[in-house]
Amino acid sequence: MMAQDNRKPITAVETVKTLSAADIIELCDAAIEAIESGGGFGWITPPPRNILEDYWKGVMLIPERELIIGRIDGVIAASCQIVRPPRNNEAQKLTCSLTTFFVVPWARGKGLAPLMLDEAEAFCRSEGFKVINLDVRATQERAIQRYEAAGYIRFGEHPKYAYINGSYATAYYYYKEVLEISEHPNKGKVGS
């Protein structure tokens, strides 16, 4: 009879600037698991491995994207991205979007999702963003519960957000104010 491992898993979350070859392999593995479990990653079925590898390499090249990863016992098990508005969108310079958030099935319920949200929000505040926007498919009940528990406010619904397996999927739109205008480091500066 095997002894049951009752130790608490080690969780870690970080905003990354580079990815190692091992990180890309783990991100691909995690993305495939998330896609296969209906994790709302955008793909309905996992693409070929080389497409996923190119995707993650591409994320690191886009200046408007920041990648946050979560690990359980050193293995990548979660990911999300912060997307900045394009430089020419001065009217929305204080808003950003949280996108492609997933936690692999084997890592769910271990406290990684709230840590990922905390890291994303801390990053956004450090960059002077006032509001985080996001959208989530209505079928992603656990994600919806997590966002609402974290104070995200649902403000809209799109009944034909995506087309999956022969029918439309509804999505909900959320926002959260993470920095008061009075706290913004560039308040009152022209062209900031």
C-alpha cells in the first residue's frame, strides 16, 4: 500500500520576461490540457505542437503583452496575459485587458488562480493602469466565480461571442478598478 502524500504543494507566480526551452514545453503541455478541458483558451481543439510553440514565442515578442505564469511544485500549471492598449489609443491608456487565463485541471483547487489574479492586478497597478477589462465564456463557471469573488463587475453579455461545436457560446464582460485616478503616478501630466 502506498503512503498518501499530504504535503501542501508549492505554488509560485511570476510575470516573465523570457522563456526557456523547458518553459515553452511546459506551457504547450499546459495549454493542451486547458484546451482539452474546455478551458476557454480560444482554441477548441489543440493545434499542432509547432503552432503552440510559435504562439508562446510570439507572445514574448509583442511589446503590448505581458505573460504571467503559475507553477505548482515547479511545473507550469497556469498562465494569463495582460494586454496593453496600442500606443495610439491615448483615450484608453489607463486600461488594460486580462486574457488567455487558464489553470490546468490537475492544478485546480490548489490556490493558484487567486495568486495569478493578485499578480496580474499588482503588475497593472505598478504600470499605472486604472482598470482591468476581461471577458469570459458563460460556460466557465469556476472562472466566473473567481472573478466575481475578486471584485470584478459584470457589465455586459454577448450571446454570440463564439461558435463552438455547432452552436453559439455566450460571454460575459467584466472590469475592475485597480488604481484610483488620484493614485496614478502620471496624474495631471500632459501627454502622459
